[in-house]
Amino acid sequence: MWRMPRMAPPPGFEESRDATAAELESLPSISHSAVHVLESCIAEHHVAEVDYTDPDGSRKTIRLRPAFIRYSRAHHIVLWGFPEGADHWIELRLDRIGRVHDTGDVFEPSW
């Protein structure tokens, strides 16, 4: 199991809040099953593979250690986590997430 040093919460975390069930259900692009997979990965500390579309329209698959689904200060529902092998937070907008796959790979959370 990969261990990393304890990290502070992501930037802007204090100004964010948990997303409500109604907000998650209102997302136009992400499927409800993908949200459930993310929630499971967060609860079980499993690495997730996330198909993501960048603002410029390019698509990629990101392996990450998911930590939080929150409503951000920028008024987006986001997933915060650490890309595999990185030591910094990234924020992914849920409305840009497509398929999510639970890899089953376990990690030790550092937050």
C-alpha cells in the first residue's frame, strides 16, 4: 500500500460544502452510477480511473486517489483527489467526468 505524508485539505476546502443528493442528481453529464462508484472509492480508499474532459475538449483517463465530493466556492460540484504518483491536489468538475472505474487498488489516505 502506497503511503504519503499527511497533506493539508485542498485549497478552497474551507469555503466549500458537501454536495446535496439533489445537486448530484441534477448533474447533466455524469451518470448516477459514476457518482456511486466515486462515493464507494472514497469510502473504501480505492484508486479510481476517471474519464475526464478538459475545458479545451481533450479527453483523458486519470488514475487518482479520490478524497472529497464538494460544492466548490466557484459553484461547481467537484471531486478532489491526488493523481496517482503526485503529491498535490487536483480538482475535477463532476460535469466533465464520464466513466468511472474502481480499480480495487487500496491506498492509505493522507488527509
